[in-house]
Amino acid sequence: MLVAPEENIVRAVCSDKWDGQRLSPSLFTGERTSVSRLSMIPLIDHWDMFRKYVQKPPERTLERIAEINVGVLQEAGLVHSKTELTVEASPLDWNRAHAEIPQKITRGLANAILSKLKLHESPGSS
Amino acid sequence: MMLDYANVQTPAYRLNDDLAKPSYISTVHRFSLDDTEEENAVLEKLGSRGWGRVHYFRSHFDIGWGENGNGKTLSPRAYDAFLRFVQVAQFPAGIVPSVFLTDGGGIELSWEDQDGHPVQIEFQRDGAEYFLGATQTEGFSDYQKIDGLVHALET
């Protein structure tokens, strides 16, 4: 099932991809990039879910959650490289809001996507 | 919070609480110190934060790390190429590149040129993937041509 352009999606940003100043484009490069749908699970609940299932201290700790609108993501793909990006629902046992971007995202396109992201800090963090 | 590279305060490197404890973790790998010149170059050009992250990636990322268990450990060839690059590269004044570990076991440097455009190079097992934001150029270079790549990324 394709996720509608009106929806917003998020992606966990762990310490291997965020150093406190910059975000790595490898957060989005490659195929089948995992994302999660805010329409199904609110942002506030994503923090606990990602801490439980995505982060793995001390290797990688959850640092930020990156958010983007699906329509904005798709526009970025078309403008940058005429790439038609889709987001496809792909529920998992631990995350019913899980979805994937199946298309291959190049480094250049990933950089274009990075510029559109909204980065969230953990609630209550300084 | 929208990311604003120009005004983000750079925190000093802070050791994760788990790493600050004595290492009883069987997955921690002990490496002997690299060549002093190489260590100094990493520390000088990437700062204490970058130097700490490099050792963090080398010591704590076992195969299977990552969200789907697909992460690979840092490639020794990639790391060697990274060290050689850091030793010879000249970054813009006042710019301290960031360093990241990629899921494929590569090590990536990211910084901005003098006009604020992103510049990235990811050292992989067989070569380096690069991106120049100023010209929207991306490509792959094998390690035999790394000197040319250094020059291209600096200009």
C-alpha cells in the first residue's frame, strides 16, 4: 500500500549518523530505506519504540528523529534526479507504522533530502 | 528544529556512559595505537570529537550492528585510506569535518567548502565515493587515484 503524499514520516537518527553538528547522508542512501508513519504512531511514542528496538548502546544510541513529508520527499526526488520515490507501508511485529522507500537513493539525492528534514530532539533533553 | 549548520554549537566530545565504565563487554575490541603521525593527524584535523568517534567506530561496532542487523564492521582498507587522506587533506580554515560510520563498513567525512556547500567522501573497501555540493557532482574513485581526489575535493 502506497503512503499518501499528505503523510509525514520519520527515521531514527543514531550516533553513527549524527555527531552533534552534522547529519550523514548515508542515513538515506541505498535501497529499501526504513521509515515510520506519524499517522499511525505519534512522534512522542516513536522515541520509546526506537530506543527499544533501534538503538543498541553502546554501539549506537538514538540521538534525533528526522521527519519529512512524503510529498516533499517525492518532490525532492523528481527535482534532483527525476527519481520517482514512493513510500510503501510494510508493518513489522514491533512497528505497525513501519514503511519503506524501495527505490535506490544516491548520495546526491540523499543530500537534497537532508536539506528538507526536520530534526527532533528527545523531549526533555537540554 | 531545522538544521542550521552555520549556527550549531559544537559540543566537546562526551564519552557515552557505557564507554566510560571499565570494559567488561566482550564485544569491545582493543586496538594498539596507530602510528603516532596518523593519530596526530586525526586529532589535529578532526578534533577530539572526531578522534573519539573514529576509535568508537573501531572498538564497538561488531558485524550485524544497525537497525536491520546488516551493519558491517569498519573495513581495514577503508580505514587505511581514510588515514592517508586525513594526513594529506587541507580543510577550509575553521572547518572541522564530521566523521560517520556507514552501514557497509565505510568511514565517511563530511564538511562544507568555503562557500558553505557540502563536501563528502566515504572510504569504502575498494574505493571512495564522493559528493561535491557546489557542482552537484558525485562519483567513485579507486584508491590508485586518491591523490587526484584530494586535490578535487580541496578546490
